[in-house]
Amino acid sequence: MYETELYAPVKAFLQAQGYEVKAEVKGCDVVAVRGGEAPLIVELKTSFSLPLVLQGIERQRLTDNVYLAVPPFSGRAARRKEVLALCRRLGLGLLTVRLQPTWFVEALLDPAEYRSRKRKPALARLLREFQQRVGDPNTGGATRRKIMTAYRQDALRCAGYLGDNGPSRAAAVAKATGVAKAGQIFLKDHYGWFERVAETPRGTYHLTPKGRQAITDLMEAIPQR
């Protein structure tokens, strides 16, 4: 596919809306004018890319009505969502151009001023995690390794106590470690480290083999409050 193949469908799409359309005007792939409105510019590319985004931003120095035009997205649905979010933040419009079996142009997004909406619940969770996490046990930018969260730290404290003291009641673990939610951590057993001891007072837990291995592997990461 060539960028030039996208031009005819985009031109026809804009002409159907009353625009006069011309190509390659002062370096712009497509320029469209309708009455006394601000001109509309479309930049064509065979795939969505950073150079296309930068080109669109440059065209915003001429007009607020800037669109990027690419073939329809394929593969991960998340990619289309991410692209739309990026264009929305930058105030760029987005067109997709299908050539086969017949051409079809779809306006996924129109240019508009972006107003950020803060997500207060998400911000509260972020700050809570920051405040509850002890120390700085992770390395920024790390991939392919498990993140040491505040929850994981608490679970490790509980596991460390059971490793040192044997089967114990959740209330005793909570008191000794300062992990108020020890009972919930045992009950949910998110990591498969804990198991309730049968025929003992309710709420008594011990470590599974996986839990003992976690202590061996992560002992240095068990922070002290």
C-alpha cells in the first residue's frame, strides 16, 4: 500500500461534506476548505507512527482542524484504544481508510481541545500504595519480575512470622507483625502461601511449601516497619 492510495477516498469523503479539496499544498498531504471555515488538513500514512503524530502536531501551527488518516487497525483492540486516547489528548482527529473490497472512510475522532479528567479513586489508590509500602524495594523500569507491593510486603511479614513460630492464629500474627489485615491475607491466600490447619481453633494457619520457598527467595525483601 502507498500513501497515495489513501488520497482519493479521503478526497471523496471530504467533498461529500461540501469541502473543496486539493493535495500537496505547502507540504500538507490534503487541504480542504469550506466556505469561511478554518481550513482542514489531513496527513496520510500507511500505518500509525510517531512521525505521523509529530507531523500532525506541526500542522496544528496552521489550523486546529488536523486529521491523521491511516488504514483500519488490526490485531490488538487495545492498540486502537491507545491511539484514540493519544490523539484525543493532542487534539488531533483520526480517520481510517479501507480500500478493499470498496473504499470506506470512517471518522473515529474529530479534533477538539482536550480537558483532562482526574480519576480521584485511582489517585487515592496510588497514594495509599505509596504510603503503605515500606522502603523502596523495586527498581524503576524493571520488567519480567514481580513488583513488591505493600500487600506483598504484609504477606511476607505474615509468612515470616509463621516460618519462625509455626502454625498460629491470624489474630496473634496481626498483633505481632502489625499487619491488621492478616486474617484477610490468610483467607484470600492470593499467593498460595498459607493454609488453614484442620482440627485446630478457627483462624489457625501454617505455611505451604510455596510459602516457605517465598521466604527463602524473598527474605531480604521483608521490610521492618
